[in-house]
Amino acid sequence: MKNVKKLHCSLLLVLVHVCFAQADYAPFFYDNGPYSSNGNLALFSLTEDTPVGTEIYALNGTDPEGQEVRYGLSFEPGAKEYFRVEPKSGNITLVEQLDREVTEKVTVFVMDANDERPVFKNLPSFLDVPENSECGSSIYKVLAVDRDTGSGGSITFYLQTNGQSSKFAIDRHSGVLRIKPGEMLDYERSTTHFITVVAKDGGGNYNGKEQVMSSSATLTINVIDTQDTPPSFVGTPYFGYVYEVSVPGSEIFTVFAKDGDLGMPKPIHYSLENGKHQQLSSSPEGNLMDYGFTTVVIRVVDLNNHPPTFYGENGPQNMFEMTMYEHPPEGEIIRGLKITVNDSDQGSNAKFNLRLVGPGRMLRVVPQTVLNEAQVTILVEDSAAMDYEKFHFLTFKLLAVEMDTPERFSATADIVIHLLDTNDNAPKFSSVYYIARIPENSPGNSNVVSVTATDPDSGFWGEVKYSIYGSGADLFLIHSASGIIYTQPWASLDAEVKSKYNFYVKAEDAEGKYSLAEVFVTVLDLNDHPPEFNENFLEKTMIIGALVKIEAQDDDAEGPNNVIEYSIMKTDPENIFDINADTGEIKLKSYIKSMDIVQNITKQNDCTWSVVVQAQDRGSPSFSTTTVVKIDITEATQLRGPWASFFVQSRDKPLHILGMIAGVISLMVVVTVFISTIMFMRNKKSNRILPHRRIRRRNKPPVTFKFPNSGEKLLIQEPEVMVGVNCSNCNIASGHPLGRHWPPPPPNAPALPPLLPGGRPGDRQWVVPTVLGTVAQIKPKRNRNRPVDSVNAALVSELKMRLDQRRLANSS
């Protein structure tokens, strides 16, 4: 065990200033946590080789009232004084050499954990504070302790924020509670303040975690009233009335005043001064203090001794009754009431108001202001509210209250209206739609669903009759009184034929008012159809490595009744096939990979095997059926790819093969026609001839042609004339001769270009430039058999056509 020398000394924090404040509180040290170099020496440690004269610590404290503090040290009797403290600064200096080995006492320190909450020593409590206490003054010191040490034992105070604590503040360290600067207590506004004080420790380690603990308590502050508010009259302004027949000494009016200081009210003395009523408050010694005054108005009036009175046909009456139908038209006068109101006084004494008080604003009374006498008229204001289903009878109070009289005489009459029911409501279904389910094959007259509608009207108007209609209602009936929907006696429901029905039901009262609701009926599928194969005996061809698929159909409407599972019941030979339970695909066992293995199994050249396949649905109860599949086993042919598989699998279906071949041929024909059409349109566009032009000519000499000898050009002789050319669609460039004259003069042969070196004149091939009306130069004989250029051929054809037209025109 480690030896620790423990020096016992006491810290003293002394005030050196006398405080005359309302409360004086002791100074206190700041707790800055363990191992701090300043504060309250909490868990402070020092090595024995510390040089004498070293400042080892700085005490740090404060006074709640802000006064100057002095510091000091005290030691146990007979103990050696190792330290000295500077009274003002609090600096502690080592004055004697330390020696750890000279320890007489061994102390084992148990390190504290923050496991204790702060505990208030003087809260909750009640405190009386005068309302004239100065702002900023101390009114209470909150005391709390925390048995933890170090930061866990340090306590800070604060006020929980609420409307009650807005006028107070607390010193975080000393716990001194003060009135905030600029705030004043006011007994007349608030007599009690509830202050919640929270004490929170500095936090510390507990179970390996940092923990801060706090406590709260309530301080109740009672504000003591002081004399600072003058008295005031209650119920002002005052108006008094005196009748002209009043005798002297009659009481006219009573005024009342109360002292503004409600906590310590003083006696009130009343007096009249300068025509004004004045009240004074006095002290217990009888000295007058604060005062207040008000004005009282007294009017001398005639005697008002007759209240308003209601009259019926037979004299004064305060009860009127009648019967009427519900929902009368708005603005209609209720003629069953004959009411008259009268006040026998005269002038302003006979002026009064009429009011009608009752449920809602159903009725309105006119007139609203009456002088002496009037006939009372009641009008309907809210017709919808006068509903027999809500009120069987209505009770109203008819009030007549005098307006300008001090007595405010009044009269009251009761009006009771008994309502009669009308058929103002249509039946209403409990739901806008109903959903029902019924199993298929249910017998006739089976109940499907019950619909309900109610009519709040009374009597036979509230009786509801049900009916059914719609395209989906052929198989159903409804009981007209109960609303039970059931199937027709002859109805046969089959989910495979139709599983969904919807139709409408009508609820109708005696006068034909009705409402509709829609009914949705679902026929639940039952497992009443077994799976079926197309044939009881099937023949298939299987290529080794390929699949053979069989299919069965189940006519049930929905799963799991129509979900089929396939299984192999028997094979010949055995254990040679597998089947996919979901798809019905049959394949050879994985070890059968060639015809040699097949022939080894069969021991014969015939490779046709049989398998019994069962198709079973998943319904409850479950149905099944079987078929025999005869499978011819063969090897793959030399064909490869999908075409080979198709031809092999369709070997037994020649129509499938013919259909596929016809489809391929049709596709090839369509592609050929499409390509030919594109090429035709392209060639037609490239060989297009300019549009025909209409030419108007005058009579002129015929055109003569001079056919040249071999090697000479063709000459056309024609008089030059002006012709009109319709050339709106001509593609002629600007400046071309065709843009000015038509036809143009025959072109002259161009000059021959120079011969190439070594060439002969007869070897040159050239073409005379041609326009409309010209032809190409005749080629040399050796090139006569070469095809003529397509453009030149087109020009020659057009020239011949124009010559024929001109010849016909001249002959005519």
C-alpha cells in the first residue's frame, strides 16, 4: 500500500467589509474540480521534493454581496505549519521542507463518484417580500449540499424559466436570490410568485460515464401589500334616477369604492364636494391619505309603474301554442299565433324591445322596437333547422324589455310550436356499395348478401321497399322488405362461365323517394373440373438431349384449382425419363447421351418407349388424369440450329412445316417488291423529261431540213419568229437563250480541239452541243453500233415529236 502524507489544514475566507444590505451571506470558494491549480484545494497533491518558497496553489473565492474577501490557513494543534497564504491574493507558499518518509499516519483515499444529487436545506419554503422592495436587492439565500467531492460536489443554481420567475435572478454559486434590476413587485398585479430553483452539480464519472445530477424545489414568494394605490369607485359611471313624487330623505343611489391596496385596505370615507362625490382613504391613526373621485348623474323622471304585457285573443296571456308542418318556406308568417304586446305608460316609459330567444335562429320577430302597442309577427328564418326528425316541438321565449326606463321592466311569453312530420327524407343505404361472395354450384334461393337502408321519416313514409335492377341482376332476387339478396330458384352459378356480377339495389319509400347502392358479387371457384389431355394416347419424337413437352388443360376459373402438376406414373423401360412438374417437359435421364446407350437398354432396334404421365390439379379435393405418351428416340440430324430443331419437332406436324415455308416465301416476295419499287422510283426520277410546253405560232414558211453527207452536221432552216412560251416550270438558268427566244437558232459546230500527239482526225469522238430543237452529231461509222447516250436520245425523241406537231399544224 502506498504511503501518503496527509497535511491537515483549514481554509478561511474572511470578509473585511461591513455590509448593510438587507441580507448578508458568507463568502464561498469556487470548486474548479480535482487536480486544479486554483480553487478550494480539492484533491490537491504535492511531491516531497518541491523547493521551499514555491507558490504551490491559489485559493479562489467570492462573496455573494460582491465585497472584498481575505484568505487564511489554520492547522491542527501541535502540527507543523508547512504552508503560508497571502491574505489578499490567496497564493499558498511552501515554507517548510516536505518529507514523505516521516509520515505518522497512512490515509487511503477512496475516489468519489458522482452518485449523489444536490439536496436543498431550506427549500421548499415560503417567503414574504414587501412589494416596495428595491430592484436588485437580495431577498433569500438558497442552501443546498452535495455529498460528492470535487466537481461532483460543487453546486450551481439557476431558475427554471417560466412567467413567475421573470422578475427574479439567482447567483449561480452563492444561491442568493435577488429581484432583477429594472423589475418591481406589484401586489395589485400578482400576489404570489412560484419560483422553481434548480441545483445542479458539476458532473463527474459514474459507472464509466460522465453524469450530471440536479434537483429542483419551489420557493413560494408572497408579495406583501403596501400603501401605494389610491381608492377607486366600482361600477362607474354612476347614473341615478329620482321620481318627482319622491319625498325628502329617500334613498336615490348607492356608490361603492374600494382601496387600491387590496392586501391592506384602509377604511373609506365618502363626501360630496363641488357637486362631485369624493371618497378618501385614511390611515389607522385617522389621517387622510390618498383619494379619488367620480361623477354621479341623477335624473328626475316620471314614475314608470306599468311593465309591458302580452295579450292573446282572450286577454293577457303568457303561453301560446300551435301546430305546423316541418320545413315551412323561409320568410313565411306563422299565422297560427295571434299576439299583441302593450305598455300602458307614456313616452319613453312605453318604449321597449322585442326579442325571440330559442334554439338556433329559426324564427325572427317583428317589429323589434315598439312604442306603446304593436301586433307581434313571427317569421320563418331558417326552414332547414325546423326538422321533425330533430325536434318534435320547439319552445321559444318572447321577451319585451323596456329600453329607456331605469326599472327596465320586462315581460315574457312562452311560444310552443308542435311540428308535424313530412316526407322530406329519402331512404339511405348503410353503404354506397356491397361486396358479396358465393360459391359456384350453390343451389337456387341461396342467400348472397343483405342490404340495409333507413328512412328517418315517421309512419308509412319511413317504410322502405327494396328492388333490384341492372344487367347483372338476372340471376338474383331481393326481398322487398328485408333487403336480403338471394339467387333465382333456377340459377346456376359457374365461375368458369362468369365469376363477376354487379347490379344496383334501390331503396324506395311510399312516395317514390329513393337512393341507390351498387352490389358486387364474386362467384367463388370450386375445384369441379379435372385436368384433361387433348388425347388419351400421344406420340412424340425425342432427339437425344432435347425435350418433349405435353400439356393438359384444367377448365377451373382460378388457382389453385387450375394449377397442374405433372408426374410420371410408369415407364417402359423403367427409370429412363424425368419430367418437369410445372411445365410438363419430358427429358431422358442424364446418363442417356447416345443411341448406343438406348439400344443397350432396349436390346432391340426399335427405340420407341412408352411413359404414363399423370396431370393433377392443386385444388381441394384434387383431381387427376393420365395419358400414355409413346416417344420415339432418335439422334440429332446433320442440321444445326433452330431450323433443325423445328423440323425435327414438327416431323409429325406437316402443316406446321408448310406454314413456316409459306411464311418465309411471303416475306421474300414482300422484300423483293419493296426493293423493286424503290429502284423504279429512283430511275423514274433520274429519267424525268421536262414538262410539255404549249407553243403558239403564226403561219410561217415550212421548216426545211438539209441532211448532210457523212461527217457534216444536220441543218434546220426556219424563219426567226417571236413565239410565246409557257415555261413556268422550265428549269432554265438566267441568261440562257431559252429565256429570251424559242426556238433558239441552230447552234454552230464548235471548233475542233487540237489533236492529241499521234492521233488522227477520224479517231476523234465528239458530240455537237444540243438544246431543244437540235440533234447530236452523227458518229463515225466505226462507232455507229455503240449505244446512244440517254440524254441525247431523249432530245432526239422530243425533236421528232415537235416536228410532227408542226407538220400537223401547217397542214391544217
